[in-house]
Amino acid sequence: MQRYLVLCMALLAQVSADDCPGGEACEEGNTCCKVPSDGYECCPMYQAECCEDHIHCCPEGTLCVVNESMCVNGTVSLPWVERVSAKQSIYPKSFRMISANAGDEDDNICPDKSHCPEEFSCLKATTGYGCCPVAHAVPCSDGKHCCPEGHQCNTDCSSCIKQTEPVVAVMCSDRESECPEGTTCCETPDGSWGCCPMPKAVCCEDKIHCCPEGSTCDIKQSKCISTTNKEMPMWAKFPARKRAEWETQNEVAQVTTPIPDTTTSANRSPASLWEGTSPPFIRTGDVPCDESTACLDGTTCCKTQEGGWACCPLTQAVCCSDFVHCCPHGKKCNLAAQTCDDPSGFPSEPWLKKVPAMPREGKLLGDVTCDPTYMCPDNTTCCKTASGDWACCPLPEAVCCEDHEHCCPHGTTCDLAGLTCDGPSGSEPMVGKVQALTTLAPDHEEAATDQQGVQVDDMELPTKDDKDVPCDESTACLDGTTCCKTQEGGWACCPLTQAVCCSDFVHCCPHGKKCNLAAQTCDDPSGSPSEPWLKKVPAVPREGKLPGDVTCDPTYMCPDNTTCCKTASGDWACCPLPEAVCCEDHEHCCPHGSTCDLATLTCDGPSGPEPMVGKVPALTTKAPDHEEAPADHQGVQMDDMELPTEDDESDEDEELHRTQCDAHTSCPKDATCCFMKSTQKWGCCPLPQVSVTVMVSAEQLVLLRSVRFRFDYK
């Protein structure tokens, strides 16, 4: 055990001197050896063996033989070496915390209602809270010692080091073991971790030794060979320190993002951050907390008491130890007063409450993943199309039919001749598939989500089709579906023709069947076996405009609760604020009632300045690069796109009047070619001589669905 401590402490700082646990310092490459007076002396050898006489020491790998005054092992016998006096360390010793108690009224009250003397600090200890005999202090990782503010504890918590000279542990890959600064984590033969006593070392294949950076291990000769063929001895590793479970639990972990050079996001007002909205999907620049969780750019990841993550709406924030609140960078959490105190004596300010973190990669829980690019909503099934892309069957665990256009319920078989699904309960009509959705690309603008949270990326609003089923003057369902009322008085679409709308306002049944709300099935009056009912999907607005959308001009519009603002090029962009002030730089906007200060990029209002808001760039439609499958015989649209008709005469007439996009691509007559930046391909807008661009914001999500395209390639 003594040797283990010596090996660990001998390598705490490879750059300068080695610090001993008692506060003394030895020259670099020396070993600290304990003396009976509770102090330390220095052995002038690296990783030496401290002899029992407390005067001498021996080289690494040998044992002290006191009666012979020798250092021996199985092959050599060497004279032992006398220790030398250690230097007094420049670092002050840490303070031992005392237990908190009931105390007096003038005492500091800790979060657990225990008390510390007025001139002491309440700090988190191993169990509960302890009292540090310094007014402003920081706790050590052992939960027993503390250091003055502006210092941090060294690795064994015996000394306090100024933050300008931090001791940083090197975390190993298992996230449970750590090595001192200036060393390298290397795996050991038993699968645990050891520390190689040099930075960026090469871990040898025997998992016992290591070599300096840039050299190679010669295990047979037990030496390290540099790039200049210089031979050096191999180094042995010493065990890494295993972090205690309480150490990880009590640690207030944080991950921050660097402050951008051109912003002042550290001063961002937290008043409206994500308030009343669902967490947006992660985009480039967001702060990753771990592999599955992230916070928005300009915020800080903070651990929750349950071990999850929350987001503090400030950059480089201080995460308070109550796991609920946070303070600005450089401030200190005052748990008793619930404020953020400034060490320089400036007035305290209220602390901030953290908000939930968000899932990464833009995938909603429950979504069905087809491949890394495409997904379908929950309770649907991914099916391949004839072109090799993906479509969504509106049934869970469905059977994808071989015509690549239809699908059938689970447990049935496709009868392509009769276009029915044959099962134990008899035959029923096939169901048409709908187009799959693309996942959010990190380098594109934020996509919108539909009313059920299904993400729809790079698609334009739908336009009215002659075959669509009108629900009322402003809402319609796709051909081959049925309009059903929702509980809120709106409309939803049952993916069946002439369907029966169930009285729960959520489900529907095939024509001629009866809704059994208790059993959640569709019963046949003739006595045939019941079948599962279907869930309705949201209806789509007619004429391509959503209720509440803000009209910029006859061509452009923005989502509800946003403001149309001109861009520098004369186009339109959407400010994610209602009735906002559009700034003169054509890039930013400010809340209603405030003014733009372009010099400081802030919005000046009655409540003080706050950062400007960036306008959201427009999304482009997804250009087609293949022919989609046609609609089924019931008129159900397969992929929200149509193919040219089969009428030869109309085809010949159309060929003479097609709109040519380039040498290889054309659009039908009275349509407009639109170049899609996201895919670098052409798409067809079903309107003459127009350019329709739908702009959405990450903060104001809007239902988007794909345009019905007609196209082919020449």
C-alpha cells in the first residue's frame, strides 16, 4: 500500500516539481518518502522504494535489505541511497472541514438547514454539508477538505493550488479511472487502466510498458526506439486512480461551448428561452452534453439530481450544487439566499432555473427509422418503393406488398389481383403508402414538424388537387381518405375511403364496419371476426396556406406568431417573434416595443438591452431525382407526387408545350422550374411563372407536407 501511494504521488506534476502529501516539494524525477515526524523527504530516484529506516531508499524494482544496507532483487545487489531534505511547497495546505450543526441565528444556513459559523462557508461534504473556515471557499473532491476561492485542491486534497496553475486529471476511456496531468492512460493486461508517466505516450502491446511519444515499442528487447533510431528504456505503468461512486454523484458536471467572437451570448436574457415551446432539434453549434443529449448554442449543460442533463441559458455558466439552478460565469451560487454572488463585491443577482435538455440528431421518440436518412411516424411501417426509396404504410408492423405501392395489416397477405388483403377475417381493401420523411440534416435550416410532432424536412406546403377530399373551405384530405371531425372541432383524415368515423374522435373503421370503443376494434355486423381500428392522421390545409400564417406578399408567407422582414436581397425572411421590429441591417429583429442598436447588436427596451434575434432563412423544396409510384386504384396518393398520365394523345400535346428546366429536365405546361439548393436538382412548382419559398423557424414549428409534382427526365 505504501509503495502504491509513493508511485502515485511521485508523478502528480511532471512539468515542474513533485508535490508531497505533506505540502513539501521534491525535485522533478524524485520520490517523496515519509518520515516519522509526519513530514516528507526526497529520494533522488524516480519511483523509488522508501526504506524502513526512514533515511535511505532504493531504485524501482528492488527491495531494501536494512541489515545489509543494500537494494536487491533477483539479479542485482546495489548499495542504498540516502534521502535528501524536501523543499517547502509554495502551495498552502487545504483546510479540514468541520461538521455543520444546529448553530445560532447569525450563522450561515446550509441548504439542508444545518448551520455553519458566520465566517465559515457551507460546502457539500461526503454526507450532507460541512463548514470550511474560509468565508468564500471551494470543496475538495474527498468531501473533507476545502480551499480558498480562487484555488483548487490538488489530487490528494492536501494542498490548495491557484487556478492559474491547475492540476487536471486525465480521464481514461472507461470514464471511471483517471491519471495525473502529464501522464497517459494505458490499458493493463487485466482490462483495467494504468498511467504511463509521460504525456501522449505510446502504449505497448504487452499492456505492461509504454514508450515516449513518437517512438515504437520493441517488446522483445524491452526498449523504445525513436524515429532517429535512438534506443531508450521502456517505462512501466502505475495503476490509475479509480473514482469513487459518490465522487461522480456529487460532482456538478458541466460542458460549455466557447463564446463566439462576434456575439455577446453570455449576456443573453433567459426570459423567453424555450418558454412554452417544445425543445428544438439539435443543429450545428449546439452544445453536446453526451452522446444522446444536447443544449442550444450559447447555453451550458448541467447535471440533474437524477443523473440526466438540463440546460442553463448562459454560456460558461456555473452549475449550482442543488442541481436545479445556475449562475453566470464568474459568479458564485448562494444556496441560502438563492442568488448569484459576485466575488468582487458587486450586488447579487437572482439565479436562473435550468430547462430540460433535448434529444440529439432530430429524431422523435417513437419514430420508425427506415435508414439513416428516412423515417416514418410512430405506428407506421417503412416499405420500399419501386424506385428504391422509402414510403410509409399507415399501419404498424404491416406487410409491404410486392407492387411497391400498397401494404396490408399484420398477419394478412397481399392479393395483387384483387387489390385486397386476405386474412383470417376475410378480405379487405389494400392500403396505399405515403411518402417517407427525411431526417433533419445538421447543416440545413430547421425543419418543421406536423401537429403530431412528425418532422417534415425540405417540403413545400400542399396545394389543392382536384381529387382531394374537401372537409370544409380551408381543409382537405388526400384522395382515397375520409374527413373525420376531431374533438377540438378541426379535421383529421382516415386512411380509408368512405370510412366510419368513431365517436372517440381519434379512430376510424372501414366502410360497413362498426366502431367498438370498448374493445378498440371494428366489428362486422354480419358476424365476421373483428379487426383493429385505424388511427386518423391530421388533415392538410387547402390552397397551400396554414390557418394563422402571416402573409408577406402574394408569394411569401411566414408561420403564425412570426413577422415578415425584408432581407438585403429584397426577399423575405421570418423573424421568430410576433409583431417584431425589423432591424435596418436586414439580418436581425427585435421584440415589439424595442429598438435595434446595431452597434452593440442588442434590442433596447424598457426592461434593458437584450441580444438581437436572427431571422430564419427560407427552406427549399426537395427536388425529385426519380419517378415515384402512381396512386392506387382507390385514389390514395402513394408518394404525394404524380406521374404523367397514360393518355398518349395528351402526352404528345404536352411534350410540345413543356417547360424546359435544362437539357435533361422539364416540367409540365403552366408549371415553373425551381432549382433546389439542398439537392442541386430541379423541381416543378404547379403554378405558372412563380417562385414559392416557404420559410419556417425552429422556434415556430409549422405543418409542412410535400407538393404533388409532375415530372420526368428527357
